[in-house]
Amino acid sequence: MPPTATSRAAVGVKAAAGSHDSDAPAAQLDSPAAATATEEGSREGNGMMPDEAARAASKKRAGKAAPVLPWMRVPVAIEASEGTPLDEVQGLDPRLRTALEGTGIEGLFPVQTVVWRETAGGASSAHDVCICAPTGSGKTLAYALPVLQALAGRRLPLLRALAVLPTRDLAAQVFGVLRALCPALGLTACLAAGKAGLAAEAELLAAGGVDIVVATPGRLIAHLEGTPGFSLSHLRFLIVDETDRLLRQAYQGWLPKVMAALQGSGSCGGGADTPAETPAAVLAAAAVLPLEQQQGRALGHRVVKLVVSATLTHDPSKIDRLGLYCPRYIAMSAVDHRYQLPRSLQELKLVVPAERKPAALAALLQELQGEQTIIFTSSVESTHRLCLLLAALPCLSGAAVEFSSLVAPAERAAHLEAFRSGRAQVLVCSDAMTRGMDVEGVHNVVNYDAPVYVKTYVHRAGRTARAGRSGRVFTLLRHEDVRHFKDMLRKADNTFVKDHRLDKGALEAVRDDVDTALERMAAVLQSESEAVRPGQLAAAATAAPAAGADVGAGAAKAGAAAAGQGQERQQQAERGTASKRRKVTGVPEFSLLV
């Protein structure tokens, strides 16, 4: 690292470190003595009160899993009072400040302030950074600002920052944040997430001139393996957003391939531009750099990893795959609870018999009339049924739109835009919306199908009460599900959710409308089933001559089976019963028709 960067890092990193300096060698950090000292330091040196220490010890005695990695036991706390006005942010590039003000941002949120301090505004490569903060707390800008600041002084456009996200919608959202700020610094960002064709993306990337790429894992691997000139040899920042999801699913083995690409280019331990791999123009530009920067370049730059999630995994086997270097763990408090909910969130539950759930939802939506509301279901099929039901309810004046993988991407984007603009007041969705999607002004979240896992609950609830605003989350429960719901929320250090009671008159008033809507929904599903079946059989028959008789017969059987399943589900709907769904941890996934 150049001396100037080292001195700047010392100001931000050392001051923030206090008694939990992570610059010790890895061997020391992994030793039993160090682990014991670290744990004691977290209790005495990081402000843990006696009652908090007792509660932590009680949890340990109760057999609950505790973080094994020593550095995860000593989080850098995000305090609610640490928001910072832009004119008080140390070292912020004036061009970046002006761009932020142009987007209506007047100051940094607490998590953004802490990340800025721990990275010394992007100048320090002494630590990798793990950010675990509630949804809506500003994590995207928290990692975007240091990266943009660090790249602002670059002389030639080369790929120096890569952000990986699990879905194209999340990637597009992050790209939108970067695209609004990059021009002010003369930087260029590119989206490689399937929003455009692979050939169009490849042409843009092969042409060069891109500083930051935001990608989904599939497209990233496609370009690494098939786009000439696309490499990670100059990378300085690797951002892994929604980390727990990206580590849990293979996504074509993206992580081992990226790590191999970094190691092969010499960038995993430092993104050195070696003479053999560096274009002559880059070497010529490097020759006119100040001596201290030339020395830093000769030694090589380590790729700084920024790991981000609202529910960051503590599993060492998963975290180790990232190859983190002296990591700093940034979380909401010194006594870290893995699952954090926004402080401004109000949590409510409605306990109703299963057969009255549609009526309860209709009455609740009438009560929430005029407020932007997201409704979550347990599957894409239930999402579709529920949207049809709401569309058939005459007692609801606001439009409801559907957001799930069953909806074509262009139509899904249109539905989301209608909800964002207020043309639709209700968005019905599967868990495709639970992670990272930022829709401003959402007042309420309704769990029509109760989540089985606390992680799902945290991500769903995080669609409201974002950026310090208030919001409410309602969960519809059967009587027999209340106990599991309470047990689940204890993992988020939350043992009390208020009851929300609906007026009996309101429930009776919507009963007839709901019954009529259910009949209309059944009729629409029947017509859709009849329309799908001939299409599937025709496609199978068309494919048979081209692919061979055996393949055609297999396709025909698959089409008939799919149509038969749809017909069976429809017959169950007409009988007014729900198909049985598998039970997970003793709690059934709710379906719409009960």
C-alpha cells in the first residue's frame, strides 16, 4: 500500500478499532488463547453490560449455536446516533458530495458512516469488511461510496470493481445507484444481468472502458469463460451482496471460478498489474505516477472484499470460502444478534381460523386502504391465485399487481413500476421480493402465508420501515401456528408481537364478496388450465418430427402431465379444498384456498 494510503487508513481504521484491532497475524487470531481473549474483550472492552453477558452465557448453556470465527465475536457496532451530514464526512470527494446532494441525500446513515470509517473512505486495504445490518438501513450506498471514492483518481478505465448479486432485479437496482453517481467522477458502470442480450453485454465489456461491473453469477461466469478481453486481472474490489444466498446456492460454481480467476491473475492477494499482462498504455500511464504510487503498484494491490447481507451466515465453512483477509465484522451492536429488524418497525399478528383467511385479508386491506402494501405468499402459484382473488373483489378499489417468476420479466418490471408510482396500491408476490428490493414508501407488509424460517420473516419485513421510516408487518396465523411463530422470532431477539384485531362487522361485510371472488377466481383458473393444455400438447407434437419420435413422445407426456396437474389443482379448487402441502418444522405452508 502506498504511504499516503497507509496514513489515511491509520486515521480511520485505527481510531475505529480501539481495543479490537484485527491486524494480528491469522495464526494468533485462530489460537484458543486469542479466542478466549477476544471473547473477554467483547464483554469488557466493547461495552457489554452484565445482563447482556449473562444472557449470552445463558444462550450458550442452552445449546444455541455461537459464532466460531473469533473475529465475528467482536463486531464493530453500528450506533443509531452515528448518522453524519455530508459536509462533515471526512475526505469525501466534493464531486461525490455534489452528486449525492443531487439525488436528495443530505447525510450518511449509521451503517454508511461506520463502513466509510472502517475503510478510510476506500483508501485502506488493511481489512476485508463484512456488513450485517437490517434491510433498509442503506447497505448498498455503504459499500458504493468507498468504492467510488477509491476509483475516482484512476487514470485509465479498467475493470476495478465487481459487484455480484443473486438476481437480475437486485443487480439492476444496485446498478441504478451506481449509475446515478458514476458520471460525476468520470467513471463507467456496466450491468451484466440478463437485462440485455449476452452478445450486447459482451461487446460492451470487450470494448473496455468499464470501471465497475454489476453482475449476476450466471452472466459473470458466461463472460469470464466466453468474452474475449474480459478478465479480473486489475480488480481492486469484490462486492458480494446478499452473501448468504450466494453462498447457499451453487449458481454454476461462480465463487470457485472467480477465486481461481483472481489467483490466476495475481489479484487474490493483490491485484498487481504485471508487465507481462499490462497493456503498454497502462505502463506508460503508471510511469508518470508519483513515486509512492509507483511503489505501491509494484508491490501490488490486494483485492478488498466487501461482504453484505441482512442475515449474514456465521457458518465458518461458508465464510472461509470467501478467503477473507483480517476481516472487520460490522453489525448492529456489540452483542450481535444475527437477525436484526428495523427499530421503526411495528409487528402485528392476526390469529384466524384457516377457512377465514381470505376474508381476514380482504377486511385488513380495506382497513389499510390508500397505503402501499406488499403481500407475501409461500409460492408462485399462491401468488397468482391471490392476485386473481383480489382483482375479483369489488370491495377493494386499489389495483393489485403480481410479482413472481411466473410473470414475464418485462411484465414484472411494469408491475413493479406501477406499484412504485402509486398506480397500484397492492403488490402480491412470492419471496422473489424478500431480498434487497427497495421500493420507497411501502407502509405495510402482510404475510398471508406465514414464513417458516426467521430469515424469511426478516427479509419480508424489511420491505417496509426502510431508511428510518415507520412501517408495519402483519402476519396471518392459525391458532395452532402461534407457538412456532413465537419460537421462530426468538432467533431475532423478539419474543412479543402485538395482536391486531379486526372488527367483526368488517369481516361479515366482506364475506359475500369474498365467496363471489373465489368463484370467479376458480373460473379464471379453469380457463387458464384449458388454454395451457392444448398449447403444451401442440408444442410437443411440433417438436416430435424435429427431435425424433422418442423425444417427441417424452415431451408430449411431460405436457400432458403438467396439464393434468393443473387440472387436478383446479378440481380441488372447485371442491373448495386445498391441496395438502408438505410440513416443514411442523408448520404447514398456507395455500390460498382453505
